[in-house]
Amino acid sequence: MSTFPSEHAERFDRDGYLYLENAVPVSKLHDLQDQFEKWKEASRNHAEPYGTTLDGRPRFDLEPGHCARKPALRRIASPIEISETYLSVMRSNPALDVLVDILGPNIRFENAKINSKQPGSETQVKFHQDFPFEAHTNDDMVTVLFFIDDVVPGNGPLEVVPGSHKGPLYEHWHNDVFTGTVSEAVAEAVRPLAVPCYGPAGSGYLMHTRLVHGSAPNLSGRPRTLFICEYTAEDSYPLHPNHIPSRYMYEIVRGEHTGRVRCSEYEMALPEMPRGASFFEQQAKAD
């Protein structure tokens, strides 16, 4: 039984996103921060993406301009495979209590990553929806963004378009190229409607898989690091390979396995599976 009132589910259904004040257990937050700092320090020894994930792509992605003097580690794929602390937070966190209200009692883990914008980072995330990257039999999918750092004005906060999860699935292929973005016309239309999502380290947001969102570069002197986990209803099944695979993908984190599949009606183009270290390379095709 969820300890959260149903108004959380109602607000999420209306807006497509939801703020959680205490998304990461206090006992775990400092461990998450310390582990990321160790990874960032280790990145000083590398000049290009490195490490290996389950599908053979690099685990650690570096922003252009990264160097030993000024490390710019911007993505870690499946950190849960190399950190017991990140794995434990993925499996047990307050957000899962809310997800029981939103998705039902049976919840499956999909994938996890860390996205980080170090001070002065020029990386931006262009407006997109998550679902066109990961077609499933139904769209009962929620992304949970755990704030490892304070997210404040100027350091590249998540920007969401409230209610856009109830709108269309936008095309993310343009001129026969999968750019992982909505069209420029759609971006221009939604940009004035976007709302920044701020919060202290340890807080976080739940976001519907169809919600249009993006983020600006980090123009501040403060880092902005997010631990991002995606969860689905247990009866939502993938229609193509997981774009961030791990040995924990599709693990049941709440409830039980039912052996049932539920399908919703929608139509969209299948995504292009990423070949590089992260989807930032796909979005760069839109430039």
C-alpha cells in the first residue's frame, strides 16, 4: 500500500511530471555523490569515451573539450552495474511508493544512467520525448530523475512542458536521420511553455515517458548531476532492444511477475539504436 495520497497520482496524470522533496534516502545521498566524484576524477586519465557496457558501447561518455585539467564527464551508462550504492537506490527509493499509485502494484526496471553537466558545460538536451527511444506495448513508463547536486537557475535544469504527455507522439526522425529531437517548429512552439525543475540534492522528479522536455547548457560554476532510472508497468513489454542494456534490465522491483502483456493503441517510427556512448551524439545530428 502506498504511503502517499492519491493526489500525487492525480497531479502526475494532469501535468505529466511530479516533484518529490525526498527522493533519495539521506543515508544514500552522500555515497552517491562520493562515488560520482571518484568516477569524475578517474575520467581525467582518459581522452575519449571509455569502459564497456553490455552491448559493447562505452560506459563513460566525455563532453567535447574534456581534459585532465577540466574533466567533463557527462554520461555514465548503467552505473548500477559498477556501484552497489547506485544499484540499491534503483531497487529501493521513495519514488517507487508513488509509482505504485501511478503504474499499479507491479513495476519493472527498464534502464539507468547518470547525466552530468559540469560547470561551464555546453551540452544541452534538445526537446524530445523518451518514448520514441524505447517503444513498448504500452506507455505506462516513468522516468525518475534523482538530483545528486542542487539544481538551480543557470546550471542547466530539466525543463518540461506540462500536459504535453497527453498530446501527440512527435516525430524524432528528420530527413531520414534519427536526431532524437522534435522538429524545430515543434520546439519553437513548446519553448515558451517549458517550466524549469529546480530542487536541492536528494530531491527529484517523476516524468511521464511522453512528456516533452529538454535542458539548457550549464552556464554556472556549479555542477548539475542526475541519476536517472526508468521504470515501467510490469505488463509493458519492449518492442526492440533496450538502448541502455544491463544485467538488471526488466527486473521486478515492486510486486510480482504476472505473465501478462497489455497493449495500447499508438503509432510511431522505431528508433535508431545508438552506436556511440550516448544519445548526445544522435542529437548532435540535428545541428
